[in-house]
Amino acid sequence: MGEGLKEFLASVFWMWIIWFQSCFRLIRLRFRRPAIKGSPKVLFVHKFACYFGGGEKVLWSGVHSLVKKSPLTEVTLMAHMTCTPDELFSRLDKSFKLEFSSQMKKRISFSLLPPSLVTPAPKFLFMTRLCEYLQGIAIAFFSAAEFRASGVIFSSIVETEGAPSCTYALKKLFKFSKVVSYVHYPFIDTKLIKSGPKGLAKLPKYIYNRLVVFLYRFFLQASDVVVANSSWSAGKVRKLLPEKSISIIFPPCNTSSFKIKGQKKPHLISFAQFRPEKCHDFQIKLFARLLSQLKDEEKKEVKLVLVGSVRNDDDRALVQHLQNLVSQLSLENHVEFKVNVDFQEITRIFEDSAFGIHTMKKEHFGIALVEMIAAGLVVTAWNHAGPRKDIIVESGVCGFLCSSEEEFEKNILKLFKDRFEGRMDLEEQIRENALRKRISEFSQDAFEDKFAKLFA
């Protein structure tokens, strides 16, 4: 039995213990009437508050908007913490440029989730999604028991990690609260059940998929407000919940922090957390092919710079794997890793560089793309989901959209070649088009204004 499976099974055991303990506490407290006292209270539920990806940027920008725009609102965050609050707020300032004043911090409190409620199910384990559903319900019961004991009830509860079972249970347990679900990535797709099983061997998986889709729809419909982070995500949710109104609030992006420099280096920037789905290995192999098609004097100027954060040992192992790949391809002089750098360093890298690449398939939105565009980078991404529907929209106008790996190579190679041959008209025109685009719609202020209105 692998270590990952042992750890998960141990966490399942403790999850059930916590669940039954929470149920027992709720039964004892069933006659105690909760009451909202004093200032409005909002509960945010997000398993990992100390990660610094797009989901956490939405979480903390939402918290920031409420404590900034509603001076009386008190916010409680239910999460598993891997750092102290002081370390967290310092990192939020450095990574997201989110500054919390001392007065704002006083209105933010933390309620800690035990590790057994946040341990991810191994991907090889059968019924991973159902395990995640059970985990979400356990988190909701734990939250209810924690706050019901003190007689506290929240005017609103916000679930920002995409756990529909948690949303459903929270709505049932906190009957007086408005529940808001912010959907980043609707991992359930109706395509799973459109066609029947092909042969008896596929029947169990088909039945399982139908159950997973049914439960996702059943859980999510309990939310009072469902918000999607992009047109693509909203379209997926509307197919699941055609009777429900789904609004869109684009994630917060830094669109006004960059200066557009006239002299930019022929550097290709990748800006993404170091996770397998971001496809950094494809970027490195692609760059090796691009480099082989350049002249010796041109090779000296070009670089691939991988900028991103790591969350845990798995992410660090991925970075090591990518560094080994760079060595195998003899690219040490042409590829740089910038891991967990602060926003000031990111700003410098962006302002000095000419091109950006984003290779996650089915990218629901693409905060990294927007911020690279805002810094004047000419970007290339997959012709799908968020990049196609909301950001680049039309290939060759505000950036390049690619339907194959060959198109990535063709478009980026043309940008390099044109620059070295003094033909920069296309690059400059795309940069100008992109900066004229509705970038302000994706700004931090636009997000905070729309998010705060959900609670007005």
C-alpha cells in the first residue's frame, strides 16, 4: 500500500470521527437559537488559504473588498492554515499587491480546519469525486458545530473553492444565511453522460459519471447566488442549471501596475503555478525546437523564463523534474526559473520582456494572460475556453490563439524572426490592440466593486 493511500485512509478515518463529533454537538445545540449580534458577519470557506494561485487571489480580493467597502462587516475565514496570519498578510502584499490596514485586519478572524478534512484523495483511488463530496459535507458540519456553539450565525457564507457538496450542506445547516458559490472550474461536464456506455465494461464508469453529475447539479442548485469566473465556466454551469441565473465576475487582475517600456528583450515568459496541468514541460520542449531554428547570434538574446509559485512537495518535485529536462536538452543558458518571487520582481520581468506563453488546456479564465497583456507582452495561448471567449478572442489581433502544438511553434517563431529582422509592425500592432482592449473590465477595482454588490 502506497504512502499516499495510507495517508488518505488515515484522514478518512479521522474525517468520520470529526463528522460524528460535529453531528453530536449539533444535536446537543439544536434548541439553541442562533442570533446575529452587532456587525454583519460573512464566512468564507476555502480549504487552503495560504496557497497563492488564482483561487486564492479571488478569495483574498473578495475579503479585501468587504472589509474595505463595508467598514462594519466582520469576516471569518474557515481554512487550513500553513502559515501565521502575519506571514499570510505579508505574502498577500508581496504576491498579489493586496494591502490590509491594521483596522481591516482587526475585522478578519480565522477558524482552522483540521488536516484530516483537507487531505486530497489520491487520483488513482476509485470514486475520487465522491470522496471529495463527502469531505465537503464534513467541512460544513464541522463549521456548523464550531459556530453554533457560540450562538453565531452569518448573514452570508461564501464558498470560493468549488466544493458544491460543502455549499449544499452549509445552506441546510445555516438556514438563515445567504450562500454564495464562486465557480472557478466546473469540473463536471454534461458530456460525461451524453452518450451511453460502449459495452458492458464501460457501464460501471458510466453509472458513476451519471451519479457524480447528478450530485454536482443537486448540490450546486442549493446556493442562493452562483457566480462564474468566465464566460466559458458560466456556459458549463448554465447547462447543468438552466433554471438558475448565473452571473459572471471576472477574477481580479493587476492591470495598472505595469509600465510599458519601449525597449523589450526577446524573452518568452511563462507565468503559472508549477502544476502538471500548466504543461511547463511542453513549453521547454517547444522552446528547444524554436532555439534550433535561430541563428547563433540570435540564440544569445532569447530566453524562456518560467515564473510561478509552488505550494507543496509535489510542486517542488515538478520544478526539479523541469530543471532536469532543461539540463537534458542543454538549455541551461537559455531557461530561467523564478520560483515564489514577489510582485515587484514579477513586474520587472514583465516590463523587460516582449512575449508571453500560456499552455494550460481548458483554462477557465487566465489571470496570467491578462497581466502579461497589461505589461505589454504579446501572448500565445490555446484556442479554447477563457483565452478564446474573454481575453484574446480573435487570433492575430490581441495575441495568438493556437489549435495545435505546431501553431504555437509557428506563431512564436515568427515573432522572434520578425524582431531579429527588424520587422516589428505586427508585434507592435498586437501590443497596441491588446492594450486598447477592455483590460479595465478585468481589473482589481472592477472585481471588488462587483463582488461587494453581492452583499449590498
